[in-house]
Amino acid sequence: GDVELVERILAMFSRKSADVFAAQIATLLDRPDASDVLRGLRVPTLLCCGAQDSWSPPSQHADMHRLVPPSTAAVLDTISDAGHMAPMERPEAMAAVLRRWLEVVDLA
């Protein structure tokens, strides 16, 4: 129901060609399992998604979060009232998640 958001998303889509979309879809469908990458992380890690994301849902992020070693202080957060385009749908909430994470993580 958010006409302005839909228009911004459609404008973003219109800046890409059909070939770009085809390549993106092929890449997503053919991408290898990244479980070993998650298990091998040794850096602070933030996983975040929209609570209503049907493409990459919170349950999938929870599964990924369980694979990240506890020593990384991995954080899993969700943006309420947002789907797959959470940064566009709820930019202030996304910024708040990033601020909270940066306040507790030691990047030094």
C-alpha cells in the first residue's frame, strides 16, 4: 500500500536491463551453499532481515546465525513491518540496528 516506496523500487528496477535481472536470478538460483563460509567467520557479524521477508525469511537468517561461531559475537536482528527491501522500507529502523550493533561490537 506504500505507493511512494513501490515507485522507488520500480524506478530502481527500471535502471537495470532484462539481462541484468536474468543474471541476478541465475546467480541466486545457482549459488553454492555458503554454510562453510558462515562456519569459518572469525569477525563480528550482523545478520539482519525484514520480519516479513518472504524471499529470505527470519527463519533462514536464524539458521545462518546458528552456523556462525559464537566467538564472533554474531548478532541476529529483524526489522519489524518490513520485507525484503527493509533498508528502503524502514531506513530509520535499519540505521538503528546498525547503530546498536556498532555500539557493542569491537572492530579494532
